[in-house]
Amino acid sequence: MPEERISENQLIIPSLKVFSRRKEGTTTSELIEFLTDIMEPKDKDAEIIPGRNDTYFSQKVRNLRSHSTFERDNLAQYIDDKYYITDNGLNFLENKYEEYEYINSGYFDVNIQKDANLKLIKDNKRYFVPEDDIFEGKLITTVTKTRKRSAKLRAYAFDYYKKINQIKCDICGFDFEENYGKLGRDYIELHHIKPISVYEEDGKIINLEEARQNLVPLCSNCHKILHRNSITVEQLKEAMNKSER
């Protein structure tokens, strides 16, 4: 896994969150301090740039100003050496924050993550959160849209796995019907390996079979453990195999 995980795009929404709480404005130095606490840069990002006082991470924060990142999309203004969030920035923050948290959970491949961040920033019509990746405690307003958008894919994937007799957990082999009888018949959770938007164009899934390969049948326990630890299906399989030895 590449050392540098934090991109400039990933800093936009956390920065807006900071700006929204500081009506008095936020200097770049203050933003660096706040984002360091929020993002916890590690490895390469935490290293000091040779001959500089900045880390690679703090330089990325400074680049937000030199690249006019917030001004370009009217998300914040820079006045008298301080950032102030705009009404557009507040609306953007309200609509995108949960999506941002999901994409940057640390679970997805870095390149996929960066691509999804770019789409999130640029496309106001796109929603990224798969229905099965919404867990307790999250107040997400996109649930209805997500269910409508993913219903066809879920039905397609379920039919596929049922035909090959794989309505059981791909990791631990748990079969709901075996354990609960008719109460568990035809039940399985489908885990998204990548954000569903990878397979979308204008909100429609453009390749059902390719998108189906992105869904893995899992039991509820394995599904939650994956997300709790931000690991892949293969990593959890390996961990279970080690624990059984």
C-alpha cells in the first residue's frame, strides 16, 4: 500500500468543517494544526521536507491556498489572511460530508479512493454510499436515493449467487438458512468492494455483470468486522485462517 494516502482533495471537506465552526476566520497555520489533529498524517506525510520547516502534509495544506482550491468553486473566501466559508461551501458540506467519510474510511484502494474524491468534489448529482455500507449511528440522507439506484444491481447479484448456490458468507461460510431455517432463507448481505459510482454513468449502472463482480456475499458479522477494521475480504480470510491454526 502506498505510503502517501492523503491528497489535497481529501483535505477539502475537513477544511470546510473547520471553517464552518470558526466564524472569526481561520489562518493557514491554524488550518494546518486542526487538519493534523483530524487527519493524523503518518509515514511519508509526517516527514519533514528536506531544507524546510513543513512536513509533506502541511505543505499540502498550504497548497490549498496557492492553488486557490476553495475559491475556484466558491466554497470559501480568503480575506485578510483568513479563510471564511461561503453559503455555497455550507451547502456543499451538508450534502457531501457523509459521502466523504465513507470514501475515506481507509478501506478502498488508494487510487480508487482518490478518483472517488475527485468525483465527489466535482459532481453534485452523484451519491456514493452503498446501502449495505450504512451502519448504525449514521444519519445519512441519501439512503432512499441509494436504495432506488442499487436495487437492480442487488437483485441481479442475488440471483447470480443463488443460481450457483452461494447464498452464504464468502469469508466464514455462514449459511442463514442452515442456521435459522425458513427464517433465514434467501438472506445474505452484499458487500461492495468499490464505491458503486465506479460503475455508473448519469446515475445508472452501465455494466451489471462487471458491477456484480464488485459485490461479495457476506454474513452480518464478517461484514461489520471488515468495516470496523478497514480491511479487505482476503485480509479477513487470512486472519481467520491464522486464528484457526
